[in-house]
Amino acid sequence: MSDDTTAPPCAYIVANLVVEDRERYREYEKGFFAIFKKHGGEFLTYDDAPFTFEGAAPREGRMIVARFPSEAAARAWYADADYQAISEHRRAATRLEFLTLVRGLS
């Protein structure tokens, strides 16, 4: 008997941003994690000085990698009205190069 209850693939959020106003960015961070966890988000890492082996490197700033249990969960996090409200602090405090959803393996 086959098992058709395969979990949907997880999703990753990859971001590159430059923090230009640290105080305002802290306001974003204060509200971020509760909303992030509500949607099953798992913070994997960030790096303020990533190394690129090949190709065009991110211009500058912080690289962030996070995981969600599914694409639907990642999209729900981003669309969450509470997240959109606090993200105004991020938008005001940073120069965002990209915020990308990448579908992954479970």
C-alpha cells in the first residue's frame, strides 16, 4: 500500500539588505520573530560578509536565509497584516536588494 500523504516541499526565504538606520531596524526586529514563528518560520542564518565563489556577488549588506514548512506558510507570513505593519520599519531602515522565496525539498 502506498503512502500518498507526502508533505509539501518546504520553502526558503533568501534576502539581501543593507541596514541604514539601526534604531529603526531594531523596531522591526522587535515584532518580527513572533509573527515569523506564528507561520512556522525557522531562522537559519545571516551573514554580514558573505563570500561568493562565482558570479555576481550581492552588492553589499546582510544575507538572510530562513525556512518555512511550505510555500503556503511563507506566503501567509509575508501577507500577514501584522507583518506588513512592522515591515514598514524594515522598509524605512534598509535598502533591500531582494527578498526571494525559493521552493525547497522537505
